[in-house]
Amino acid sequence: MKQIHVGLIGFGTVGSGLAQTLHEQKDRLLRKVGAQVVLSRVADINIDALPEQFSGTILSKDAGDIFTDPEIDIVVELIGGMEPARTFLLEAIKHGKHVVTANKALLSIHGKEIFQAAVANNVEVGFEASVGGGIPVIKSLKEGLVANRIESIMGIMNGTANYILTKMTDHGVPFAEVLQDAQEQGFAEADPTYDVEGIDTAHKLAILMTIAYGKYVHLNDIHTEGISNIKPIDIDFAREFGCRIKLLAISRNHGSHVEARVHPTMVPESHMLANINGAYNAIHFTGDTVGNVLLYGLGAGMMPTGSAVAADVVDIGRNILCGSVNRVPALSYLPENIGIPKITPMKELSCAYYFRITALDKPGVLSTISGIFGTHNISIKSVIQKSRHEYEPVYIVIHTHVANEEAVQQAIAEIDALDVCTEATVKIRILTTDE
């Protein structure tokens, strides 16, 4: 019987999820692939034994045992981080092994090096699990939408951030309290920085943009803001404007340049993404041929992510059996056609804005602020001012029409410099209903 031999580096949450998937689905995979998918070796420095059902799998402390094993066809890296993950992948590729990874941080920074090494050694790179957990986002983009010019990418790509914002919205609970709850329930890491500051989402957007546009997009190309400064009062005001606040990844294709940004966004309640709640992810593509496509599901977790890694293993295994390695280019575009992107400077962005200005409640304050906006050609759509006692700070909340980011930054700097303003102005970008 034909066999596809897999070597796994890292038997943590996702690694054990992959192993469990391959074990539980082995008969189904045999019927679908025409060969047994065998977990032959596992390398992990933190465990001394594998579960009983993997008695036929060799456990090692040394990843090199996997690279040098001539029987291994596919090496799966699931340890995360930059090093030694980068070295392990490059070493496996050098030994002629196909590789699979869920490591979005690594690919968003060192992806160009890894993909080019794979081309040079005629091996495949599978990375479905790097974006969207169990959602087949990568395959959809690089194969299902191959005949499209991708006009835009928008998505909720981090379940932790979405869980926190959902709890804040539904229960009016402050950020810090919800974060603690998310950590206790296992939705957030002990150090949640990557999740709540938008970095994890930026990793994923870089990967999707690279595939969508045929340009090597680096993490540093993406403007990134997080949700740690969002307060329940901002969520309440968003509701008054008919919106919900989401941490969105956004890229728009302008032909000669592309937007690349991650930040909190007020999304109209009528928009599909406004209703993605809890720990779920959703990625929205617009193609010039297909129109709008929304992919939705669990973006993380042991079994959903294990399912995505298994899909890569099966894809590569099928290609090996059919002698069609690299039939589908890893990044959809042929390697020689992948270039360097031109990223739209944030100062050139145009969108609508929400501002929460904290100022003393004195006569003339609102007219002064309005005058500053007018000087910078920022048109005000609506204003909410909730009064308290005279001469105490109040919130002046302003919803603008579409304005220029550079002008907005200049206006806010002038407003915050006013003697009557007591706190830094909060700025949240607004998604318009036609986006």
C-alpha cells in the first residue's frame, strides 16, 4: 500500500490536533487519497512520550532526525515563533522535504526567503492554517478566485480581539475586565499583545495580500493599531451611529498602489462583518469577476487548525502521488511574476471618522473645534454633545463625512493643543456602507 510519511516538529496544541486528525480520519483519507498518510516521526523537546494511539510513531528531541530520515516526505512545523522555526523550515527544504506550517508571524517576515528556497529546491510549502484557522482562506484565494483581480480584502482575523469587543459591546464591560475573562477562558494568551494590538491580524493580512496581488508584502508594510484604548463609551456612541466596533484588516487595490492597514473600525450594523461575533473570524474578498465573497468560521483552536494543516498535507501528498509537485504555485502567481508592492501612505487615506473630544464645557468651544475642522476641509456629518456640570469636561462626539487622513491628523493636533481640551482625542475610522 502506498504511504505518505509525515514528520511533525512540535506536539503542542496544534500539533496534537493534527496528529489526532490524521489518526481519526485515516480511513477516510485513505479512500480520498489512495495512500495512507502516516505520522512517522515527531520531534518535541517538551514531551517524553506520545499518546498510546501513536505507538508506531518515533519520538525524538532532535528535529534533525526528521530532516535526515529518507522516508519522510513532508515536514510539518508547528512550534511557532521566528527561531528555530525559520531554520527548521529552511533545513527541511534544503533536504528536499515538502513543508507545511501554520506560522503566520514567520511567513509575514521571512516568507520571501522561505518561498524562494522552496522554488529553488522544487518542493512545496503549505500554509493554509496560517490565516483563519479552519477556514479554507488560502485555498479559496489562490485557487478558487484565481481568475479575479482582487479589488479588496477586509476581515476580522483575530478571535481574541473579536471576543473582547463582542463582550464589551453586549455587556458594557471595560477592556481590562474582558481581557482577564478571555485569558481565564483560554481565548487570550498570558501576553495578549499580538492579539489586542493588531499584530497577529497584520501577520495574516500580509500573507493574504501577497497571494492576492502577487507582491511580497512584509509585516512592516502594514499600518497597525490595536483595541486596548477602546472604551465602553466609544462602543455606546458607535451604537448611536448605527455601528459596531471591530478590529479590521483592510486592503484595497488601487492598481498602482495598495492599502495595507489594521485598526479598530466602526462598521455599519447592516454590513456583514458587523455581525461576526465572539471568537469567530470572517474574511471578505471582492473580486472583479466574482463580486463579494465572505468566508466565516473558527479562526483558531486545536482541531480547526489541525484540520487546515491536514488539508495541506493531503494536497501535497496527492501531488507527490501524481508526480505533479508545484502544479499550483504556493502564492498563486508564478514565482518569476511576483514583485514588490507599493503601499498607499496612510496620510493619503480617505474615509469617514469618529472623534471623541474631551473638553471643558465653556461657551464657544464647539464653534472653535468646528472651525478647526473647517480649516482642514473636514466636513462634519453629525455631532453629539452630552453635557455634565458647567465647566467640567464633557465629550464632544463628531461623525465626519469622508476626509483625508493627513488633514485629520493635523486637525486633531490643533484641537488637542487647545487649553479647553483635557484628554487626547480618540479617533476611530468608519467603514462606509458601500465598502
